[in-house]
Amino acid sequence: MTQAAGLNAQEGDVSTPRLLVVGFGNILLGDEGIGVRAIEALQASGFVDPRVTFIDGGTSAMDLLDTLAGVDALVLIDAVRSGLAPGEIVRYADAAVPVALRMRASSHQAGIAEVLASLVLMEQAPGVVVLIGVEPLVLEMGLTLSPPVAAALPGLVTMVLEEIRRLLP
Amino acid sequence: MTRITIDPITRIEGHLRIDCEIDNGHVTKAWASGQMWRGVEQILRGRDPRDAWTITQRICGVCTTVHAIASVRAVENALNLEIPLNAQYIRNMIVAAHAIHDHIVHFYHLSALDWVDIVSALRADPAKASALAEGLSAWPRNSRHEFAAVQERLQRFVGGGQLGVFANGYWGHPAMKLAPEVNLLAAAHYLQALEIQRKANKIVGALGSKTPHIQNLAVGGVTNPIALDSQSVLSMERLLMIKAHIDELAAFVNQVYLVDVCAIGAFYADWTAHGKGVVDYLCVPDMPLDTRGETFAMPGGYIPGGDVAAYHPIRGFHDPYFREGVAESVKHAWYQGDGKPLHPYRGETVPNYTDFVDNGRYSWVKAPTFYGKPAQVGPLAAVLCGVAAGHAPTVRHFNRVVETVGALAKQKIPLAALHSTIGRHAARAVRCAVMVENLTHNWQLLVDNLAKGDLTTCNKPSFPAGEITGVGFHEAPRGVLSHWVVIRDGKIANYQAVVPTTWNAAPRNDNDEPGPYESALVNTPVANPEQPLEVLRTVHSFDPCLACAIHLVDKRDGRVLGIGRS
């Protein structure tokens, strides 16, 4: 069975799977905004697939409950403190995602974790959840990314596109 | 004497820390400390005032649209710019839908679990819970089958070790007093509220082009292209879809949310005696119904000393009574300055960190004052102002709550009972019901105005040479929000935002008077300092921004006691 077929809710379901890529973060707090910056880069990358939607999730997770409900796969991009070098990228999948969300760099993390938990409670959780985290350096007021995190952006875009191809070959 | 600290896990973006001294089972002294908004001026200074709203709506992790609305209003106020009626109605609908979403989520998903014991709901008799619910409301989803299905779902969730959102509750805490059937009823409505809140968000998305972070505002109006017969823009078809969502929200708010607040409030009637705090209330009028911002669907004003007879109205966007009354003190905040309150146009934000000093500086939040006094803001202030102004929808829903709670608790509920922790929840439900009415009303006003052939949505701003100043205020879900802008030669020279949580979470002011949280916490009973559920109840009743990040840390060994569910 291919990954794409695996994304569908029921065996024999031939409907087109839907994949959402959501970048979270506060663009006013430097590297905190890496998720949103990645979405901007992905939208400018020329990648188009009718099954895939890129979403700037900004800072307000609970507003996304409606958008996230019932999707087949969800790829989150966010600043995550994993104790690595600034700009390093790390991938978490499924059960590791809620744990990793607690290491997020900002205070909206509880929001995202709670939205995911609420989707489970509503029995509308995504079939697959992947979190691509980027280690931040600077979380102070400012609209720009720090040099190591800005340098990581092209690699981050490539990695997200590879993730999309893996989930939707 | 025990001292507890309730502290968040993260260090940026507006966290709240609460310190309490507890003696003989009661809070004797409290401090609210936070870090918010520091440095936003640096990002805005020198920018085009027409862009400020896109930046300000990114500042907060919870309230997005409200900072966009207040920001365009501030610039429009400085320019003395009139706003087309269509733009006012569309903005009003976004304001209402956002507020309804916020209030429903706050009650069910962020604070109900302070009062409702989910684990106890597993022991309830669904038939009894259904009989209780059907005696209170005509809501069709209160059947025995619905409640039994919810109980099964909870059982699967809890039994599977997947407590998820429920993992951090104080289940079995001595302050939890609801019968299992009431807990089941609340749990069922918790799940239904997850579904219904999505309708409110669909309205914000349909009108604002995007959610979170709306895209349709402009200084001077809105950018929604309107054509009643087109597929791609704001069409009659889309307006009818919005109306369908409004009707579903109205049913839920009137038949479920308001009723649940009454039921829970009646069972916890003793909490009308806790959490009083500052009783000088401030609210601003909102939902302008003309182009100049002089007539409003909802009144606002100032009530000193909790006395509705002393109500002083704020009459419009240009009323100097509000503009001249606001100042901020930094005597107990980590900023440079001698503590003399400064008007927001002259506001300074130069850091001066000193560590947490109980009688000195201990917060990144400045202490806002209205004519020199701290003020409580939020739905309670709005409802008291509505009652004082004789605002018919507020009075009607308020009377409904008083009668329902009185019948359930078998006692007469005086207006004074509102000055309390549970009173803030009741007022929020009343406010939400008023918002639903206004959402319907503004929808009708928009449709009628479009039918007249008026499709204008924006008046183009033009910026004069020299200096102009403006304030934009908005009665946001958490209360009075004001943005203050100084514009010099078409560029932002100074920008200050005085947010609702700043009013309520204020530290002591220049006269050492405590802020609303600090004052409300004094005398709150605490059965077990290791599990200060009662403190969370009172703080959560204000709907603090970003309380989702609250952790309970025991200062003695730094151990994390648990995560406040906010």
C-alpha cells in the first residue's frame, strides 16, 4: 500500500487526500516567526499541488480548529528548542509531536497542543502529523530572522517539499 | 504563611505570573506580574500608519483581529476620517463573531474545567442528566442518547490513557462540587462547543478573507469587494451562508452557553462572595452605526465604586472624556521613570529590570489608570454599563440570568453578586448573548444598505504635513483596548497600546493601589496550597490573555506542580 492510499480514512476510499502545511509563529519576535517565513517561501517556491494547502497559522492556534478538522495529513513548521545549534532542523512524527510542542519557543505552544488534543476528542484528528522544528537563536522584538536561521530557510523548504512527496507520492 | 508562585514556562510574549501569600486558608496578599508589548514601538516607529494594523494584529497570541480594528481606528481618529456604513457593518460583524468565538472558547475550553470534574462525569446517570438539561432548555441535543454517547466517548478517551486536554485537571479536588450529572451535561456541551465555535470562525474567515489574521481592513474602511450577484466576492449567496452560521450560534448561545453558566453559577453561588476586587469599571462604546462613530449599538462608560447610578457615558470616538482620562504608571514596573503616570501619547518604554521586588518593581506590565484610579475592564464592566445605560438587550439577558440563577439557587440574586469571580462568568455569557443579537442586527443593516445600491467600502485617507494624534478604542472580548498613535509628516512617531489584560493584570500604581487581579485574589479561599485551584478560578474569570501558558511552580524546590488549563 502506498503512503497516499494510507492517508485515506477507509480502505477502498478513493477520494483525494488533503494535506495541510501550517507554519506557526510570531513574525514580530525574530526567529519565532520561522514557521510563517517558511510558508511564505513555500508559496513563492512554485510548488503547486491541488491536494496541498499552505497556511500561515500566525499566533492564534484555536482559530485553526475548523481548518485542521478532518484533514488527512498535517505538517507543522515551527521554532522548537531542541537544544541543537541555531538553525538546525529536526523532524518529529505522530506521538512525538505533542511532546515536542512543549519545547516550542513561544507561549502559543499550549494552543497548538490543545487544538490537536481537541481534534482527537472530536474524532477528527489528522491521520498523520509531522512537526518540522527549527532551533531558534534570537527571540527578541524584530521582523528579521537571525543569520543562522535565515541560512536554514532554503534547506527547510526542501525538507518540507520532500515530506510532501513522501506523504503524497 | 505560605507563598505560592504561579508562573508560565516561557519567557516571551506576555506571560502572566501570580504570587500569593496564603494564611489560614486564604490569600492575604497577591502580585500580578507580566511581560507584554515591550518594544512594539520600535517596530512601528517610522512606518506608514496605513500598515500598522497588519503588524499589530500579530503581536498577541490570542487576540488578533482586535488589534487590527483598534489600530485602523487610531489612525482614522487622527485623520478625522469618516468610514462608509458598509465598512462599519462588516467590521462590526467581524468584531461580534470574534467575540462570540472567544467567549465560547473561554468558558468551555479554557475555564469550565476549573469548575467541572470530567472524571466525575463518568459516574453520571445519562437519563438523569438529560432530564436536568431538558428542564433548563429546549436545546435539541440534550437527550439521554446524546449524553450516553458522550459518556462512552469520554470513557474511551480516559480509559485509553489519552487524557489529552483533560490531563492537568484537579479531578477530585475538594472545591469541585457539581453532581456527576451536571458534570456530564457540561462535558457534553464542551464537545458541542468545539463544533459550534467553528461557525463563528467561518464568519470571521468569510468576511476577513483569512483567519487567523484577517486581511480585509484598510485605514478608511474595508477592502471587501462587494457584488451581490458575483461568485468570487461578498455576494448574496455568501451573506446567506453567514446568516445560517449566525442562527446556529444564536441557538447555542441562548439555549446552551447562557443556561450552563446559570446552572454552574447556581451550584457555586458561594463564589459570588469571592473575587470582588477593583469595583471602578471602564468600558468603551462599540459597534458604530454611523460614519463618524457617534452612535453605537453598545454603550460604554465609567462606573466609579460599583455604583451604576454614578455611570458616566463615553459618547463617541472623539469624546475627550476617554482620551484625557487614561495614563500609565511605571512605579512598580520594569521601566525607567519616576512613577508619575504618563499619557499614552507621551508614553515611554525604556527597560529598567530589577528582579522581582515585592514592594518595588515586579512586572513588565505598566499600571494604567483612569483619572488616577485602577479600573476593572471586561464583559462585567460592559454589562454593568449596559444596565446603567438602560441598554435593552443587556438588561433583557441580564434579567434572564438573574431569574434563572435565582430559581435554581432558591435565592434572590442582587446586582452586587456580579462583583465576583462567578459574576464575571455570568456577565461574559450575557455579553455573548448581546453580541449574537448585534451580529444579526448588523447583518440585516448591511443587507439593507447594499439593497439600497450603496456599495462603498472605503474612504481614501490623506496625511497632512506636521503632527497629528489619534486614539482608536475597541471593547474587545477581554475589555477596553486602546491604540494611541502620534503621526508626524505621514509616518508613525510614537505608538502605544493599552490592552485589556494590562488594565486587569496591572501591578500596583503610583499610589501603591493594587490592580484588579491583585485585589480580586485577596481573601480567596485556598484549601490546598499545593493545588491552588481557587486562585486559578479567580484569575481565569478575567479571561487573561495567554493564561494557556501558566505553569504552577512550587518556589521551594522549583518543581512543576501542573499546568493551569487556562
